[in-house]
Amino acid sequence: MNSLRSTSLVIFALIILGAIIRSLIPADYDVTAEETVSHDAKKAAMSYLAFYKKYNSKQINQYQIIDIRDKYAFDKDHIPGAVNIPYAELLKKSGLSQINKKPVLVYGQQEATSAAAKLMLFQLGFENVNYLPGNFQTIKQFVLEEFDPVHSFYSAEKKQYNYQNYIRTNQQAAGQAPQKQTDTPTETINVSGGC
Amino acid sequence: MGPLIPYGIINPEWTMPIIFLIGLGFGMILEQAGFSSSRKLVGTFFGYDFVVLKVFFTAAITAIIGIIFMDFFGLLDTSVIFVHSNFLNSTLVGGAIMGVGFLLGGFCPGTSVAAGSIGKVDALVFIGGLFIGVFIFGEFYGTFDGLFSGHYFDREKIYTLIGLDKGTFVFWLIIIALFAFAIAGFLESKVSNEALKPADVKYEGYGLEVLLLFAIAVTIAFMPGKSVNTFNELDESKVYQKSLNDAHRVSSEELAFNILHEVDDINIIDVRSEADFNQFHLPGAINIPYPEITKAQFAETFNNIMGKNILVSNGGVTAEKAWLIVTRMGFQHNYVLNGGLNKFINDIFYAPKPDPDVIKMEIHHQYRFRQRAAKVFKEGEAKKIVSDKKVEVPQKKQQPVQISGGC
């Protein structure tokens, strides 16, 4: 009985010790997944209109613009004042050390990658991160060369087609085409109990 | 890691055997603690034996400490644990009936079964009464309904009702338990009924235990709410490594092929808003809007062990973000429709006819597949079309499952 008692006492002591140690270890992320999603869902990407205004009034100098395309594409052409940190190096030490305290603006070859870069940086504790929608070609075409007000709120995420005109689901087509009755094999589960 | 069944570590088919084993263990412990004796049980009411209070209070405290620490270490996702809704009226009435029945009959439902299984006649009579009660309640359910579902308040926890912090509440609960044990011990020594006194092995003193329990209570009171990383979570470098290549992206043709062939283990998750989803969605898609993907109720959907989840949005951007988050949360087999629905329509319906001089046959096959897919999608008849590519689609064989129990 005494060994049981001492064992349980040791286990309890270990649990307390573990809790203390665990609270001292820093976490990988600075924000939880829930916080990331709720923050990101509220704060949309910077629109071309906002970017154009800042770009013209030189307010853009307050931002650190990061080009996450590869070096070749960056050398060919880029937004003036941008720093090149390819996405493949963004989270390495060499990449992170180049980002200073300024608000960060990310753009790249694909909107999905820019958004991913923003999300990754936000989860690492960079609070003021944003990205430009579209890719460098659209930014160049609609903002840098000549601002096109039609594309003030351009985004790859915008609906480009009326999808329902292209893809009819079975319910929609039911009125027009006779539905074929198909026999689907039914799963038989035979459960027999014992005594 | 836990709870084990919702996170897919234990197959749900094991639920029943596990319940059976836990039930056996529970019965064994009841019997071991002497709970098959009604004299011992009702001792709480007469003050000569508080073993019922001690056992159940200890069980509750142990469970609370276990859940809090496992939550803290990230071993248990408490948001997934099922919590019963509260119905105040039925709880009060049921508690009163249970108390009176306990005092009169000398058993509570669980202990009556434990005592019945070792052949005590009074326990068997008690179980008979239990079934009569169940029968009456079942037959006159309509009459009792107002009482049964009265004063409903949803899954409210005591500490939020009182307005206390969880840690502080547990701290006070442990202190109350310690005092209750001390008072029970004092009363037991006052009320003399030597024949029925518990014949425990006496320790010299409970000083160390009390000290440790107090230390645990203090630790819980000062523990930070929850660490940011849970056990399942991938750290950022792993998520980042996965996001570097295109392995998590699915092409328009691959998705079209899967829809047209109605492949079972493909699960299309539409992360757009509900309004967009209602206006149009791909055949067989389900809707989980992006702001809601971290909710516990969708954990099982994202944790698709047997198949593939394909996340879909208009342009693939929101889907990519959702993918990053669910991957961080430790769910595998999630994929993104590359370029979203926009690229899907563009690829399938506006495919440029390849130059006939192109030698690579794959390009011609792809074009022909796109044209057929477009035709089928337009006609709304998502049935068989045969692709030129000889792709073997793994079809789940539906075998009759036979579970036979023996004796």
C-alpha cells in the first residue's frame, strides 16, 4: 500500500513539474488558427485603388514591399522599391531577417501564393501584413502603367463566369431530361448478437 | 491527439466494445469499493460511512484535473467533447426522486446492477422497480414533456454562470473537496457504528496528499489558459514546406474526371459564402465557409482519412488560405482546386484546340476529354463518360459486413 502511495505522489509531482516546464516553452505560432482565420476574413487584401492612391502620393514608402517571385522574374521587372524575397526563402532566416518593422505588402506570381505568404507571416507575429491581389502582370497593367478605374477592386477570387450557365446539377436538369433510374448496390450489414 | 474517436485514432466501430469494457471496469470498481452493500451506501445519509461521497467526489476531481492538464498539454481537444444540454426542471425533479429512491431502496441505479450481478435479491427487486419507472416514463412521455424539457439552457457551464475563471473555479472546488473529506472523516469518528465502519488500511496521516492536491489546485489557478500549439498542430516550417510545391493542388481535369465518374472517396468542400454556395455549387459539394473552418464540428470532415478533400473557391485564393489553416491544424488529405472555379470553367469550356501538328498525344487526349466533359456538364447528366486516358479509378468494393457475436 505504501509503494502505491509513493508512486501516485511522484506521478502528481511530475504532472505539476511538466505543466510548469510546458508553460515556459515558447510556442511556434504567435496566434491560434481561430484568430488567424477571423482576422484574415475581416481584413481584405489591399485594393488596386488604395494601392494606386498610396503609390501616387508616395505614401507607399511607409510600406515594405516584398516581391515573392523568383529572382529571374524580379530582375526583369518589379514594383519600384520592392525587395525580392522568393517564397521558397521567405520563412528561412535569410528571408525573415530582411523584413523590418514597417507594414508589409506582398505580391507575387499568383494571388494564392501572395495570400499564403501573408497568412504565414501573420501567424509568425507580423501583425501588419497585407498583399496585392492578382499577379505582377495585372498590377503592372492596371495600376503601374495606367490606372484603370474599372479594375479598382480586381481580384482573382472574383467570380468571372455565371457558373450555373455552364454546369447543370442533376436537380436543375430534372425538368428537362428524364432521369435514369440506376440500381445502386445496397450495403447489407448483418449484425447478429450472441446470447 | 484526443478525443480518440473524433480524431480518427480509434475506428468508430470500436465504440461498442470500448463501452462494454468501460462498463465492466465500472462495475468491478463499484463492487471493489463495497458499493454492492446497501448498508454501506446509505451510510452517507446516517453519517456513519461517507465512502459514496468520497469515491464520487474523488472521481470528479480526478477527471477535472485530468481534463484540464490534458487540455493544457494539447493532448485533448476539449471543444470536441460532447457536453449535455441542461434542463433545470427535470434535473431537480429527477434528483429528488433519485435521492428518495436511494434512501428507501438502498441503491442507486449503477450500484443496483453491481449488487444484482452478485445475486442480491433486494438489488434485483430494485432493478425491477427501475424498469417499471422506465416503462411509466416511456408510456406517459407526452404528459411529462413540459416538465422534461422545461427551463432549458444550452450547455452552460457552472463557472460561466457564476462568472468565475475556469482555473479559479477548479481551485475552489478542490479546496471544497478537501474540506468535505475532513468533515466526513470527523463525522465518521463521531457516529459510532463499529460493525459498519470501513476497515481501511490507516495511513499515518494525509498531510502529503493534502499538500500535493493543494499544489495542483494552485497550479491550475495560475496556469495560462491554453498554449497556442495543440498536439495535432504542424509547426509553421512543415506547413510552409508543404505549401512550397504544387502537390496539394488538383487540376481542373482531375476534378472533372472525379465528378463525372462519381468517385466515392472524393469530398468537395466549397469554402465560399453560403449565398454563393446556394446560387451555384458543384455536384456533390458541401459548404463550409472560410471563416468557419476552425469550428470543432467540421474537424471530422477535414480529417478525411479514407479519401481526399478538395477545397474549392472562385479563384482558388480562399481555398488556398483554408488549406493552409486546416493543414496547420494537422488534417491531411486536403487539396485545393488550382485556380478555383474560374479556371475550371475556363479550362473545360474554353479549351483552345491544340495544333494538329503537336506530337504529344496527351495534349490531344486532354482536349478531347475537356470537350466531352463540357458536353456532359452542360447537359446536366453527370454520368459515365469514358476518358481516353486509361485511368484506373479505385472503386470501393462494397462487401457485406457480417458481425457475428459468439458466446
